Amino acid sequence: MNNNPSIPGYARVLLIIIPYFIIVGVFQYIGMLVTQVDFKNFDISAISSQQHLIISLFDLLSNFLLLSIFVNYVDKENLISVGLDIKKRLKDIVMGLALGLGIMGIGLLSLLFFDEIDMETVNFSYKEIFMMFFLFMIVSIVEEVLLRGYVLRNLMYSFNNYLALIISSLLFATLHLGNPNMDWFNFMNLFLAGILLGASYIFTKNLWFPIALHFSWNFFQSLFGFNVSGIDSYSLIEFKIKDPNLWNGGAFGFEGSFLSVIAQVIVIILIFYYYKNPLKLNSSK
């Protein structure tokens, strides 16, 4: 329910844009100062995992500060209401984690089977895995709370749920335009990712499935040797791409591949089938 009908949902989304860039920008700048990253020549692929993690912590603080203010004083609700109630959500979390792992595992094996990549080495590091775990956990929480919990939820107050999902997914893809190796195909893939991550939210108004899926998708994508949305980071498994193309994703990573499109479309269809099938819903109660 819209607890503050005096301000339309779409207006709340517009209202948060300028404060978002100011507050988040200031906190990220502080994070760069703390980690001694050169702000003028910033290259996210060139910084260390530790620096990236610390900057992401400042990003997390800024987003929760901003969203707490807007949810409490503009939406007239509490932050939990955006979809953070964790009661009876263990199944959603497990399913999200399993899906991300399964998709990335199948993707890696498919590329090996079709001789698109050559395995090179296994680079095991407790420290790097630890930092990647928390880095991608922060990224998934921040992006899901902002883009699904706040933006999509408020757009659903003003528009048809499906139109709201499309708009929020376009915004999700647009926020990644500055990523390395971005092109129209990768933009489309990220738009599909927005649909995938928001599909369950329009039925459940809960974030734990998309948070778990988002985390698992990014975490295992990185561990299995892919760039994540064009960004190179630590990989447990290292491989060489024989010929960068739309099947292997090239420098953008798995999200720049036809395999990603196929996987996302299949899971999106399954999510809609699950929540729109009365027999399935009744049997799950």
C-alpha cells in the first residue's frame, strides 16, 4: 500500500536522483581518499580487491543513509518495508544462490565443451575469495534495495507492474553504461538481468531472492574466470578466450554472451510461470 499518496510513486523516484548522485558521490570520494585511489584517473579494473571492497562499504553506507531518509520521510514507511523482511525467506535465498551457481557452472562447462576457451590455471587465495564474497554481497544488497526495493516499488504505485519492471530494468542497465567494454548487446543483456532480478519482486514485494541471485551470479561469475559486467577482478579459475565473440562474451564476461541471454530468458519464464500458476502457488502454501 502507498502510505503517502500525496507524492506519486514516479515523483519519488525523480526526487531521489539528484540527492543520490550528491550523497553517494561524496561517500565514494571519501572512500577513494581513504584507499588512496586517484580520483582523476580512476579505473575500477586497476584497483585492488581491498580498495574496491572499502569503496563499496562507503557506497553501502551512503545508499542506506539516503534510502532511510527517503523511505521514512518521503514514503512514510520504514526501510524493512522495501522488501527486507527475512521471515520465511530461507527457501528464496537458497534458490537464488543455487541458480547463480548453476547458471555460471553450466556456462563455463558449455564454453569448454564448445572449445571457446582454454583452461590455464587455478589461482587459489583465501584472502581474495573472502574479499570477493563481501564485495559482491554489498553490491547485490545496494543495487537490489535501491533499484528493486525503492525504484521498482515506487514505480508500481504509479504504473502497471510490468511497465514499472521495464522502466526499472532500463534504469538498471543505464547505470552500468560507464562500465568497460559496454555496447548495445551488453546493454540489452543487463536490461534482461534487470527483468530477471525484478520479476519475483512484482509478485512478492520481497528482496531476498533477487539479492541472493544477484550475489551468486556475480560471485561465481568472477570465481569461474569471467569479467563481471566488463570489470576484471579476482578469479579462482583462469581461462583464455580463443576468439572473443557473442557466444563467450569476450571482455565483458558471461553477461555479454548469447548463453547469458538464453539462461536469463529461461529463468524469467520459470519465475513468471511459478507465480502465475495457481496450482503451483496453492501447493506451496
